[in-house]
Amino acid sequence: MVDVLKTNNTSLGNWMSKHFSFARKGKILPPASLKFQLTLGITIFSVLSLGGVTTWTSLRMQKLLVDSHKYKIQDMAKKFSHEVTVYSEMMSRDAAIKKVIQKPEFQEHLVWIRDNNGDIITQSIGFQKEIDPQTHGLLLEYTNMPLKPKVALISDRYWVACGGPFWVSNQRLGKLYLVTDITREYTIFLSIVYSLIPVTIFATVLLVVISALYIRKSLEPLQKMSQLTETISADDLSDYRLKLEQAPSEVSMLANTCNKMLDRLSESWEQQRQFVSNVSHELRTPLTIVQGYLQSTLRRGNNLTPPQREGLEVAANEAERTIRLLQDLLELARADHGNLHFQIESFEVNSLLSEVREMAQQFSQGRVRLEAIQGNIQVKADRNRLKQVLLNLIDNAIKYSEPEQPITLKVKAKNQKVYLSVCDKGQGIPLQHQSRIFERFYRVDEARTRAGGTGLGLSIVKTLVEGMGGRVTLLSKPGEGSIFTVILPAS
């Protein structure tokens, strides 16, 4: 029976490992998950309920078995006392006791009579012949104390004993004990109990498995909602809506509430983008005029004092910086509204890199170097937008590198892709910041603010590269520099 139980448990374990997603590939459900808590709760309830039923059934069966023999023994004790009383009228009391105890119905049991002093008056001899002296002695010791009907295991056999006062003609002579061998009945009872144990275990496991599968299926709409919400970004608020088919009413209500929240967020995000676009557009023109007047005053102001000239130069530089910021905001606003157009064409990247290097030399003091290019490499992109991307990356590398450190441009073609890299040996970017470096207005630390960055350059780079069907990657190590790589389709 034990071997069969082990085999069944092994098969069930394999079945569970095959059908449960949390058991596959080493995935363990976290204790805080709803699926884990529900499964654990059902498991505990199943074990307690089925185990309780099995235990109660076993105890009840044992009680019925003992009670049946108890009542039988009690009836026999009454019958024994009655017959002794009847025979006592015709013969001596001792002879009457011996005559009754030798009857066939009493020969099937072990019968003892003890007087009030505890000494044995008489005992049956028929059944006694079938047991060994040691067992007989143990049974005698077993009946030395007041008894309640119960089962005893003596010499690998099961016995039920019962005792009570022995009355004859309304006179108490001592105590009468009857012991019955119930080995056959109790063995059958134990076999039934032992068969209930694996059935209970199997039923518990089966109930847990079925419940876990049902819980998993019931929670699938929530998992689907979680997967859908993970893919929603700020730019996709107006496009994504949670649509669940055949979901419970509570989950459908939750999905509808999330959709309403997405509507409000989308409206708020659109208003924010529209506000940024309008403000950038309205401020760019007056600031351009202000910058023009400041530069004109600086060129013609021969009688300006040094403090006045310094103040005007600071104002002109800040005006120029603010205009660049507004221009970046307008670029992003156009991209958000889908108004950023690209003229995708095939062209030779060699000439573009040479042109970018010449343009960068004007603000880099000759620090930009172009690595030798092997052959003519054709790329499919917007030439002007790609030029803007590379200049932004070079400007970013210059700001966060030491003045004497070079900036290197590299290009290679591989697997129908063109890889354009801007390499510096600057301060580098810590790993915890690399995943957010392309977010708008994000800066690693205050050093970037002092360097004059607005936090929009890399965001614009990412927007332009993705608009041309490519992607941009970053490889950086603090203290060793950074490598920004633009990957575009080859022509």
C-alpha cells in the first residue's frame, strides 16, 4: 500500500509540474500574490476538512466496533448473573458458577470472577486452552483495575475487555470480567482505515490541483490587465484600452474604471503637450528679437563699459540658450502630434560624417576625430535629421568630457545594419541612470545642469532615430567614458 501511494504521489507531482506555470522553469509564486494565497487557503482547508472527516470516520467506526462488543458483553454479564442466581436455588453457589461458566456461549470468551478482596474465584477454561500462558497472565493483569470498554493489543492480538459488579440474589460477590478476542474484526477495521488514508491524500491533492487550475483561470483576466497596462506609455494613452472578454463582472468593472482613468490621463497629457507647444511657439519669436537687439548692441556699442558689455553678453547667451530649449520643445511637440516628417533616402554615410566632423570642429576646438572608414557605406535615413542626431551626440560628449579628451566618430556595416558611434572618454554614466538617460529633462546629477544641458538633447536623438526606423544604444562605464551608437537600416 505504501509503494502504491508513493507511485501515485510521484505521478501527481509530475502532472502538477507539467500543468502549473508557476512550477515550470523555476518560477515560484511570491507569497504576497493572490494566486498563492488562494491556493494555500484551499490547501489548508482541504487538508483540515478531509483529514477531519477521515479521522472522525475512523474514530466513529472504532467506537461502533467497541460498543457492539460492549453491549454484547454487558448482556452476557447480566445473563451470567441471572443464570447463576437460578442455579443457586438448586445447588450450591460455587457449583452454580462452575456450571454456568462451562456453557458453550461462555466458552467463546475469557471470564473471570474476582471476590471483593481481588482474588479470583473462578475462570473459564475452554478458551484459555487456545492462548499461551504469557497472554493469559497479561489479560489477568489487564483486569486488575476498574475497566471501561476499550481495545487492547496483547501478544499481536486485539482484545476488548469489560468489567462490572457481580450480583447473585441481590448480593454483591465481587467483579465479573469478560474479555473477547476481536482480532478478526479489528484487522478489518484497520484495513479500512489504512485504505482511507491514501484515498484522503489523493482526494486532497486532486481537490487542490483542480482548485489551483480554477483559480489560475479565474485570475487570467487580471493577468491580462497587468500585461496590457505594462505596455502603455505616455505617448500611447489615447490608443490603448482594456478589453476583456468573458471576464467576471468585478474584473470588467475594474477594466472600465481603468479605461476611464486612461481617458482622463490622455486628456491631461494632451493638454500639457499642447500647452508646451503653444508656449514654445509664442516665446520663440520675442526671444529671437531680443537676442537680435542684444547682439546688434554688442556689435555697435563701442562706448560700452566692460561691465555693461559683460552683462549684455550674458543676456545674449542666455537668450540663445532659451531659444535652443524652445526649439527642442517644439521638435518634441511636433513628434508627439505626428507632425515630424522625414525624408527617407539612401545616401553615402562617408560624406555625411566628414561634413559633421567639419561642423563640429567649430565648437569643439578640433577635438572631433573620424576613424578610417572601410569602403563606401550606404545608409537609409533622413540626411538632415541624421546630421542633427550626430551633432547632438557630439555636443553632449563635449559637455561631459575633459577639454583635452578627443571625441571619436566610428561607422561600420553589419547584417544589413549601419552602426554610427560617438565615443568619448568623459565621466561616464552610472548603470542605475542609463535606462533613463533618454527621458525628457532627465539629468544624472547637477554637474549636467552646470554644463549647460537642458535634458532634451538625448530625448530628441531617440525620437529622431526611432522616426527613421532605427534605435540608439548606450554603453558607458563611470570614469571611462560613453559610447552612443545609432543603428539604422543599410541601403
